[in-house]
Amino acid sequence: MSTSRKDHLGTSSSEPLAVIVIGNGPSGICLSYLLSGYTPYVKPDAIHPHPLLQRKLSEAPGVSILDQDLDYLSEGLEGRCQSPVALLFDTLLRPDTDFGGTTESVLTWKHQKERAIPHVVLGRNLPGGAWHVSGDGRDQGQWMGLPDLQVKDWMQKKRRGLRNSRATAGDIAHYYRDYVAQKGLSHNFVSGAVVTAVEWGPPEPRSPTARDPGPLFQVSGTLSRDHGRQPFSLWARNVVLATGTFDSPARLGVPGEALPFVHHDLSALEAATRAGAVTPASDPVLIVGAGLSAADAVLLARHCGIPVIHAFRRPVDDPGMVFNQLPKMLYPEYHKVHQMMRERSILSPSPYAGYRSLPGHRLLLFKDDCQAVLRDPDGAEAVFGVSLVLVLIGSHPDLSFLPGAGTHLAVDPDQPLSAKRNPVDVDPFTYQSARQEGLYAVGPLAGDNFVRFVQGGALAVASSLRRKEPRQPP
Ligand SMILES: Cc1cc2nc3c(=O)[nH]c(=O)nc-3n(C[C@H](O)[C@H](O)[C@H](O)COP(=O)(O)OP(=O)(O)OC[C@H]3O[C@@H](n4cnc5c(N)ncnc54)[C@H](O)[C@@H]3O)c2cc1C
């Protein structure tokens, strides 16, 4: 992190910045790379395996992707993501990855400092975002890399092989921190900065010197210093929300959920096993949820030999279950959990001693003598003695720093913001909010949920901001 930038923050400058990015995870890092003047061009001799895309790319040789029509280029692409620009950037970086191929990126990167847009990236922790959490990465390393530095090459330099081609969360967090340093982006990053308010007024009146008539945003928060926290306040013409969704775990909303044996974070199980508070001889751990985080918790508990009760509301063969969307070859351990959920159900004749699943069960309450009360699919109540409870049923974006907690920005403003069901409503080719000019959202906030796909949002924002800058040719 740059000391000068921290000092600059400390003075609460009133000179507006072009861009403030809130959040320093993969989305914020990728955007900072693009805003720092790193510009993608198609390699002159590259042939993309997608014939239609190849034809379109060959129509504008020598023109940066950032200066091309992203709508036109992405038209007709299909894949495991809804966003056309996310699919476009992903297929340029990893042309045939979904077919098991390892064709190199068709992009080459030029560092054109004159195209840089001044910006600052604010983040609560060190750069890397959700990767500074516990647990392991779920994807292969190649899908978690950022532009122009492959995770496998970085690992080789570190003289470490990828374990089963899968990187740990610690490896990936380290890779992101190194990426910021290696690409010379550190001076844009301020760690330990928590944004507590973003406010904006009506558009600035036009003046001969005004760059554009957009609104001015005031971004305020606190910055960690040697002796506590210090307030800061900055002004910007554009703000990018890149705060992810992992800071605010979803709750069941049942009585007893605040009891000390009930947790909403996988790290609680790691801490309890490390401390010997939960052992193979303990009462079972109750894991609530049927997503990948709950599956991670089942795998961890089984690895430590700790008995598990696994409760979830849906029937085990519900087609909406995430396990049905993961290729078996790439995610065998998650398919193993799904198989256990099916075969070791309390409803089946011989539940396995160390694990039993409770499909179709709803939590009713937790009692302070470590009991969990559930309702089964027939409406009967079931009571279990447990050593620890992990409620892993997803997480919500926390935009409490915006007016009205940002709910008016969602696709359906009458429903709570949700990465999967009700993200921030953005233009698909600029990622600018449909409700507020100058405000952008990327990553899970905009509905893009994997590292390989959050990078398209960064490309769209960088392309849009470049068009707003009078110094840059369109
Ligand atoms: C256990 C786990 C495993 C995962 N495995 C994979 C995987 O294998 N492959 C994959 O592609 N994806 C995986 N994901 C999802 C992946 O982490 C996200 O897609 C990605 O991190 C989103 O990047 P982001 O930068 O948009 O948000 P984040 O990574 O969530 O980063 C946002 C950052 O903003 C900070 N922030 C939030 N609010 C504020 C504020 N008010 N002020 C300052 N800073 C703030 C947060 O602290 C955080 O550091 C996994 C997630 C988890 C939790």
C-alpha cells in the first residue's frame, strides 16, 4: 500500500478524483489494472477458435478491445454466465477452457501510461477480497487468474506446484497481493479503509472547464492508523461498487440464532477443531444449507472425523441445487457430498453413523442447552443435541453505506438486493447503474459470481470510463 496515498486520504482532499473503486477483491484489482493504462490488443497472429468472434476481431486489427464495440463483439457468445461482456473477456483470455483446452489467451497487453485514468481503490483488508477468508478455492487455478499473469506461472516462480491443479484460498490471496505489486498498482490501493457513506447531489452545472455534467460523489469512511481509526472524505466524478457479497452472511431468522454455539462462518468450525472444542467424540456438528459453503463445511468436518447432521430445506434431487450445475469431472468432492446427501438421509433405511442428511427440514429454533429443533417434511418436530451449528445459507451484499442501503439500485427495488436473485441493475455493456449516472457495480453485486467472470465487468467499466475521459480518443 502506498504511504503517499494514505497521507492523501488523511488530508480529506476536496479535489475530485476521476474514479473511486470501493472494494479491493479480484474485481477491484482487475479494474485498477485496466485503469492504470494496461491495454488489451489481439495478438497479430492469433486465431480465436470461435469462428464468428475471430471474424469480428479481424475487422479491427490494431484497435484495442477497450475501444471496440463490446456489444457487437460479444453478440452470439454462450457459456456459464449471463453477462455478454463477461463471456467475451473470458473467451479472449481462456479461448477453449470450457472444452478442457489450454489454448493461450489471444490478447497481448501494452502498458500505455498516457491512457491511465487516475483512481483509488479502497478496501477493508489487504488486496484480494473474499480470498482472505478460510477454506480452499473451488476452481482450478487457471480460472482464478487475472490478466497477463497465470496462476500456474506465478506458482512455478514461487517454486510451488498446484495441488491437484487446485489452489488453496491462501495461495490465491497471496497471488492477488503479488499481482498488485508486480503490475505496479500498489500506489492506487489503500488497505484498511472502510467506506461508511457515499452521497451525491444533482449534476454539476455545465461550465467551460467542467469535464462532464455528471454528479459529484462524496465518499467517506475511516482509515486504520497506528493509533486507531481516522475519518476520511474524498470526492469523485465516478464511483465503482466492487464490495462483493461475503461480508454479510444470511440468517435463518429463528429464535436462538444468536446463541454462542451458532455460527455463520466456516472459520468457526476450523477454530473449534483446532482448539479441541469439537472432536470425533463430540455431539454432531449441525450444518445448515445446501450450497457450496455448506458442502465445504461437510468436507472439513468429515476430514476431521467429526460427526455431521446436514439439514436443508429442499428435496435432495431438486434440479436447482448447485451440485447439478457443476461438471462431475471437475468437482468430484462436491458430487461426493451430494451423493451422501442423497444416500445417507435420515429417511433412508441405513443412515451412516458419521453423517446423516435431513432433506426438506426447516430450522425452528435453537435452545441454550445446545439443542436444535427442526420440522420434518411431514410437519413433525425433531430435536437434536449438537456441539456446534454452522448456518451457511448464502450471503447478502452490504451496501449500508449508500442512501437507502442501495435497495433502489436493484433490478427489483421492492425486493432485497441479492447477487443471485436481485443484483444491482446495470447496463450490460458499461456496468453503469441504470438508476444513477456515474455509479457502477461489478462482480457479484452485478450478478457475476466467479473470478473468471467478474473481469468482464471491469473491462466494461474501464471501456465506459475511457469514453468519458476527454483526453482519450474514443
Ligand atoms: C470459500 C469461497 C470459495 C470460492 N471459490 C471460488 C472459486 O473456486 N472460483 C471462483 O471463481 N470463485 C470462487 N468464489 C467466489 C469468489 O470469491 C468471488 O466471485 C470473487 O471474490 C468476487 O470478487 P469481488 O472483487 O467482486 O468481491 P470480493 O472478493 O468479495 O471483494 C470485495 C472486497 O470489498 C471489501 N469491502 C466490502 N465492503 C467494503 C466497504 N464498505 N469499505 C471497504 N471495503 C469493503 C470486502 O472486505 C472485500 O475485501 C469463492 C468464494 C468463497 C467465499
